[in-house]
Amino acid sequence: MAREFDVPVFYRSPIISRVKEARRIDDPRKRDLAPSVLDFGPVRFKIGRHFGFCYGVENAIEIAYRALEEHPEKASAGRIFLLSEMIHNPHVNEDLERRGIRFLRTTTGQQLIPFDELRSEDIVIIPAFGTTREIEADLRERGIEPQTYNTTCPFVEKVWKKSTQIGRQDYTVVVHGKRFHEETRATFSRAQANAPVVVVRDMDETEDLIRVVVGERDATFFFEQFADRYSTGFDPERDLQRIGVVNQTTMLASETAAIAERLRQAMITRFGEAELSNHFADTSDTLCYATKENQDATIAVIEDGADLAIVVGGYNSSNTSHLVDLCEEEMPTFFVSSADRITSPDEIHHFDWHSKSEIESNNWLPENKDRPLDILLTAGASCPDALLDEVIQRVISWYPGALAVDEALAPFAAEAA
């Protein structure tokens, strides 16, 4: 039986939670990726089979709120700290701040509160992305045990363990990720303790790495192309003979698999298939199942068809941006942090993750006269279900003839019963 986490009730929702529970009962093995359809008459929401809080996020939230509950005096005195944002969702982080938690750093590593202000009796919570070995050592030198309230996702830790394992077998660790994302910084730190490390952002950078692997380009090319993305002392000629690929768990799983396969083929080109096992480590078991489930479920809704997509989540959420990327390839897509950004049927404020800025679009909600409007609705792994409820309520308020929520939920109530 799946573990149940103690997540604050205000993150739950009357609409989405009922849909999820009905699907869980009807399909406990999660084999059916067909979307759930909430039919309000003139507008229908096609909801992904998987989205929202994953195991790692619920685990992190439970630990953070437990720290507040167990130490109310420290919270009121402002002596409970988060190393950085616990997860990439502003609503969750803002609620923790309101309850007394203070952030030591930004997600990019900018110091907000100097570590020198910490006291040995303070509590420092490690975020779900984990942290570097260097920061853990720094905290311990100050008398603070970082493992006391450590919310690092178990699937991130799985990547660290695999990196350690293959590093001790003399493989170089190739990380598919964003070099300065908190999780990749942490993975880089852990991996380089046992192995040379290099980070690739995408397939284009992978192709650059392959040019070095097969001898088309030299070390000078490597150091220019991968500046700031390799470990100290990295020697391309020596360190690209045996490799294994791990990823930042929020990246597109399909892209990680494609990058690993492309590098595998490159090693065959250089060393021959008979020697492959001596030059390429199988790390496929490190892919985060929750990230892959969310991405596969989004693809299934896209294939089912919709007029537009609304993706809800924090604007700095990597896994959410990848869901947006998938949707954008097939339909108009609007990435919003909450229902507040949806002003009217004529105006929406949404995030363009390419330019990293919020933009305004007009006449975004099309009018279908001969059939219902179909809206794909999904969310990132750090997004509370309650935020999707608010989006649904906001949109249906513009349709006077829409069914009541209880009527639209009737099919799911029957399944849950």
C-alpha cells in the first residue's frame, strides 16, 4: 500500500482530489493514461492521469510542517531556516514563510542571510532538491545537523547513490541537467567526490560531447564548450573513455533516455560493441518514476486532443516547464502560477519560459459554438491540487449555462463509491 503523507488539508481540493481518488480506485496499478474529463457542458476539462504533488514533494511538505509543529518557539523567534525554496512553488514557500520559516539563500545560490548569523541551536531544513556536500559540512561545523529535517527527495538520493556506485567503478558521470539548478549542483557535488563529472543541458550539448568522445574535436574544444560544467582536473582524453548518464530528476525522461542512447552509440563507434560494457554503464534505473508518469500522462491528454492547455505551477519549476514544452508543440498553451493570473476570457497573464518573463495574451479563450471547448489541464509536481480547483472555478464562472460542480463530479463520485 502506498504511504500516506500528512499534508496540510488546505493543499487538498474538493474537485481534483475527488477525481484523483476515483481514478485511484478504478485503476490502482496506474495503467490507464486516458485523461479524466470534467464535463461542464459548454466547457470540458481534460485532466491528466498523473500530476501535482509527487511522493518527494509530499514527503518534503510533511517534514517541513512537522518541524514547525515540533518547534513553535523557534518558529516564532525566526530560528527555523530553509536552505532555499523547499520546492518550486510560491504558494507553498510563502505559506512556510508566514509560519516563521526564513530562507537562507535563493534558488540560484544568492545568500539572503549570512551563515555566520546561524546558531548551533537553530534548525536548518534541507530542500527537496538536496544540497552540496560542502554546505552540509559547513552546517555541521556550526553545530547544526542537516539530517534532522532533511526533505531531500528519495529519488534524488537514488541518483546520488548510482553516481557514487559508477564513480567507484571508474566511470565518469555525465549529468543531464541544468548546471546551476539546485538539484544538479547537489548531484555534481556528490558525484565529483568519486568521479570526474560533466553536465550536458540537452541533445545539442550531447552532440558536442560526442565530438570529443569520438575524436573529432580536442580538449580545447571541450573546455570552451563546457566551461563551468566539468569537475576540477577533468581530462577529456582520459575521462571520456568510461561513462554513465544520470539526470536531474525534473528533466524530460524521454530526453534523458535519448541522450543516454546517443552516448551509448558513440561509445560503440569508438570502442566497438563487444567492448561496450567496459565503457558505458547502465543507469536507466535512476529515472524518477513520478516525473515520467506526469510526462507520459500529459502526452496522453495531448493525443486525446484539446483546444488549448493550461499548465499550473511555479514559474521556476523545471518539471512544470517541460510539461509546458510538451503542450506547446501541439496547441496554444498558457503557463500560470494561479487562477489570479487568468483575468477574464479576453486577458490572461502567463509565463513564457523561453524568455523567462510573464506576458499578457488577449482573446485567449476561443468560443466554440457547435461543440464544447476542451481545455487540457495539468500541473507540475510541486503544485497543490487546490490551485487547479481555483482555475476550474474561474473558467466556468464565465459560462452561465455551465453545470454545477457536483453535477460534473457525479461520474467520479460513483466510481469512488
